[in-house]
Amino acid sequence: MERRVFGKTGLEVSVVGFGGAPVGFLGTAQAQVSLMLNALLDRGMNLIDTAAMYAGSEEAIGEAVAHRRSGLVLVTKCPNPMADGPDCWGAAGITASIERSLRRLRTDCVDVALLHSCGPDVLQKGEALEALVRARQAGKIRFAGYSGDNEVAIHAAGLPGVAVIETSVNLTDQANLTGVLPLAKARGIGVIAKRPIANSAWKPLSQQQGMYADYAKTYTERFQAMGLSLADLGLKGDPAVVWPQVALRFTLGQAGVHAAIVGTCRPAHAEANLAAAALGPLPERSVASIRAAFARAEKASGGVWSAQT
């Protein structure tokens, strides 16, 4: 699998990484998580992303891959506001979250720790990021960063100590293409694209699993408003197969993106994502059609389609 140098971190990451939210939120069996992750590692994937708030995800990933820690680029996000309470963004809260993640992931160091979608007030106060910097100095993490979108991600990309940004980039979520990505690229920041296949926005919401029926609603509505067909992109084939390929290839082709994390509970879907990435970037005509459809639909909506947080 293609690997890219992950900005100024110097790490090399597979262009497709594993997103750990679904295996936590959907309660995927440990045997299936272990089978899927080890198959992906065998295929050359080395990037795994999770978070303290993805219930059960860190534990499942730790169980699955701790024996293969060498060579992995392991990313987690902290803290978990729903479980840790209102003081979780303080230094003590961030430090406790990191220590807990290390235990759950069965490692003594994570490669990247990201502040998980905190507001601008947390970044401006500085205490949370300073706690990550101290964790780096203590050898608990290798690099610090921020996961989020829009103006807050732009602010984070300009802060000393931020080496990695995780942000939304997909065919129905293009705001960060002109805001976050250029700044991140100029500063040598490693960029992970989240939601690269737009939560399967081409699928009816009735076919989404669990919480994702609500989670995917905005992207589904945007996709419908964009009115794209495969023929518009000069492509053909089974939409259920081709649209995920189109979405992932669109995201990976954006300047400044080093990797895209795709969350799934199904080994067959994970394999399909690797195959899609191997097809390379979309033709320029297809990319132009997607960008134009987004711009038209956004204008027709009468509002601004900010990135989804």
C-alpha cells in the first residue's frame, strides 16, 4: 500500500488508515475486530485511529494489535467529556485520559494524541495542549495535535506544538479544502482526513446502522442536493461499489492530505477500501464536477456548508 511522509513528524503512514469509532459504538465482537485489523496490517496498512470517547474501541484495538505494536502509527484522541466531567480539559484531565488510553491500548506510548474537538476557548487557554506537550516530553506520546474543523482547526494549525490535524474532508464536506488544508500544508502538519467516504451518503438513512442513521443525515441531504450521478463524473458501474471508491479517491487526491481513516466493522468493506485507494486519484474532470456540484448546491441552499464537527 502507498505510504506518505506524515508532514514534519517524519513518520510514514499508509494512505488508508483504520477508524476505530464504529467498532466501539456498534459493539463489534472482539474476534471480528482482531481478524479485520490483523488482515489489514498484513496488507500494509499501518495507521490506526481511535479515541477515549469511542466506547470500547481502545480496548478492542489494544487486544487486537498489541502484539504487533512495532511499525504501527497509533493515534488516539482525548479526553472523554461525557465520562470525565466538566474539568476534563484541564491539565489533570488530559493527563489522566492519556494514561487511561495507554492502559487500554496496551502500549507505553501512542504515536499521536489529539485534542478531541474542543472549542476555541480550550485552545486559547492553552492548558490542554500544554498537557499534551508535557506528555510528549515524558515519552507518553510522540506527537500532539488537534481533531476538529472550521475556524478552530485553522487556529490549531497555527499553534506551536501542533504537529498533526485530523479534519473532515469528503465530497459532501469541502469547507476544509480552502481553510485548514492550505495552512496545514504550509506549516508541514500531518493531516488525517476523517469521514472520507461521507458516511456512505448515497445510501438511504434507513440502511445506516445504529447511531449512524442520525450521524449521516447532513451528508445524505447534501449528496442529494448535489444531484451527482456517476455518468456526470465520466464513470460507470454498480453505484453501491463505485461511489465508495469515488469518495475515497476524491479525499486522498486533495493536496495536503496524507491519509484517510475509514471506520468499518466489516472485513469485506475494509478490503474494498484498500482496493479503492490502489486505483489512485480521480481524473481531474471528475474532481472538477464534484467541486462544482458542491458549490452549486451550497449556493442554492442559501447558507454556508461548514465542515461537520
